[in-house]
Amino acid sequence: MKKMWMNWVGCGAVALLTIMTARAEVLLFDLGDVKLSGETGANTFLVKNTHPEAALALDDGNLKWTSAGGQAFTYMLSYFTPQSLNVGDSITLSYTLSAPTSSFQAAANTLRLGLFDSNGNDHITADLDGGSSTLFINNKGFGVGYQPGGGAANGKYGARQANNAIFFGGWTDCSNSPTLTNPAYTELAGTFTITRTDTGVTLSSSIGDTPGSTLDLLTSASGYTTNFDTLSFFTMHYGSNASDFIFKKLSVSLIPEPSVTVLLTAGVILLALIVARRKSRCGC
């Protein structure tokens, strides 16, 4: 019986060590959750600069984002279940975006993406013409901007300011932001992650084959928040005709601080060991 008990203890210790080195990822949103304007439970919307050709559509499991031509801006945004980060938690926006060659305007931050908090404001419930609404006035959050196709205008991290412009309309480059290498055209696969620290947040990102970069921000930083319920993308299109951008992947995931998972699972393992020990004593 003692040998059996020791085997249980050994197995429990191994299981606990395995869990301590893992972080349970929670999927908050992906392409399968997309419901467009006009659908019941709509959560994904287009914000455009009065250009009728701009549109969002589901196409064979992908999300097609038709951007307006004539150097007009277009946004898309999706809402997900609100999340509040604890110290050590991370939230990640992941994407694979197929982009036409020479589709972005040759200027800084013509592709922007980020995670934001509606901060108690009501959500928009339909596609919107124009980039201003009182529903955006208190929104906060962080993003990253690139100039796809290269160019002299380097990418930057940015923060959302409190005004009535949609997320990137209130964009301010973060001070001390590292220079981010701009990606090539065609298929852009990347991530943008916000991690809460003891003193603020850390922003990190990667896109295509370019190396990732990080930026630490204190709680006093512009646009600071640790609550998130919205993802958004922005593009400034270059050509005179509209172009289709295809999201082959679009997701938001939460990775809790490891100790939360460890404590919960350790309790389950301990309970199982106690039950096993009692059974071994009584020969059950």
C-alpha cells in the first residue's frame, strides 16, 4: 500500500510540474465567431469614409475586407467578451491577412491594428459612415502601425487618446517606441500582444519574417488600460480602385498568469491524492 501511495505522489508531482510550465490559452474570438452588420448578434462592423465600395463579407470561411480606393481610410472592428488583465496575464491578437500588391499608401502607419476597451460606452450596432462617433469618446487601448511594402516610414507602437474619433483616429505614437521593420506585401501573418506587468504593460508584436519588438509602458502612459473588448484594423488604400483584403486567420486569445492555473489544478490533484490514500488504507 505504501508503494502504491508513493506512486500516486510521484505521479501527482510530475503532473503539477508539467502544469507549472504550461499556460492555458483561452480563445476569446476567432473567424467562426464573426457576425456581420444586419445579422442577429452582430459583432463585426465596418467604419468607412463615405465610400460605398467599402464592405465586409464572409467568403468560404474567410473574412473579406474590401477597402475603399482613392486613398480613403477604412476600419473594421470586432467586439469580444470583455477581459481584464491581472499581473502576468497576456492578451494576443493573431492574424493572417492576404493583401494585394502595392495596395497601401506610401506613408507611415497605413496598416494599423490593435486591442481596445470601449470603457463602458455602448457598442456600435451597424456599419458606420465617417470615423467619428460619441460612442468612441472614452475608448482606450494600444496598437501597432506599419507601412507594408517597406519604405522610409518605420512602424511604431501607438496609444489611443480619449476623443470621439475611432480608435486610430486618436492615435499617438508611443514615446520611445522601437523602430519596427515594415513587412513585404502579399500574405501578412502576425501577432500583437499586451502583457500586464507590476508597473504597467508590455507591448510586443511580430509580422511576416520581421523580428518582434517590445515596448514597456507605465500606468501613466497615454491611453493606458488593462481592460479589452475590441479588436480593430485600419488601412489607408493607395490605388484609385477598391482592393480586397482577406483575413484567413483572425483571433484573440487570453493567456492567464501561470499561478492561476497552477493553484486550481494543484487543488484538484491534492484532492485526488487524499481520496487515493484513503482508499489504499481501507483496501477499497
